Amino acid sequence: MRVLWAKDRVATPWKNGGGTTSEVVVFPPGSGFDDFGWRVSIARVDRSGPFSVFAGIDRHLAMLEGRVVLRISGREPVELSPETPPISFPGDARAEADVVDGPAMDINVMTRREMFRATLTRRKREGPISLVAHATLAFPLTRATVNDVALGKGDAVLAAPGDEMTVDSATDFCWIEIFAA
């Protein structure tokens, strides 16, 4: 199990100037946008605008702060907030977000379609948890203690198959599981 501290992340401005992205973790380590198998990041959305297109990538998105209306080609617009379920969509679909209440912040999971698949859910967790996915990322939405490590807002825990995770009290998480395709 590895702790991914929020304080260690570097925010990179988007090319269109509408926000920033902070990589939480990427696989394989050190890979870039053209060769990652999977990637988890936090985005700060300062203004409305289009999403970058990622051919062959599946995306999963959950709002952490603020509200946006997400428009994905071929779908009805959907309003996203910290109270709504995460959404999944192909990275090669044209998409844009209109910031309703911002700045907004989201967690973004991207998987290379032929290599990996992911789930992103919000759930309360407590007690010992056995892990079977290629990778599991637990992202607490409030302060939490995982395996006796105190985590703050924005921190995360990355676990591999066979790792055990113990959450000391019922905590709301964004829970990401990544599986080989």
C-alpha cells in the first residue's frame, strides 16, 4: 500500500487556460499521455470549455467541488456535483463542461480501452477490506485513517492485489478499481 499525498502533487495548466490538472498516479510509472495504461488525476475547472480528446481511452469523472453541466456528443446534458453519481464516457467523444458553480474540482480516471477498465464509485467504507483489482485507489472525501495512517482531504491510498486496507471509521470515499481488460 502506498500513500499519495496531496501536498506532493504539481498543478499543470491546461493548454486552453481553463483550469489545471494534478496527476495523482499513472501506470506505468513515468508514462505520458501517449503511452499510459491508466491515469488518475484531479482537475480544477476555472471556466467553461471543451475537454481534451483522448482516442482509445475511457474516462470516469466524479465532482469533488462545485457544479458543472457536462455535454457529451450524442447524450443529453447532465449536471454534475459532489452529490451526483460519477459518470463514464469514451475519451474520444466530444465533450465540454459549463461551470455552473465554480471553480469546480473533479477526480478523473482514464484507462486505455484495450488494456484496462475501471470503476469509480462513491461509497462508505469501514473495517478491513480485501483487494483483488490490478490497482485500487481510495480517495477519502473527509479526514480518514487507513492502516493507521492519517489522511487529509486530497490524500489517497494506492493498493495492489492482495494488499489489505483497514479503515478505522465509516468514511466517504471515491473508490477506484482498475482491472486488466
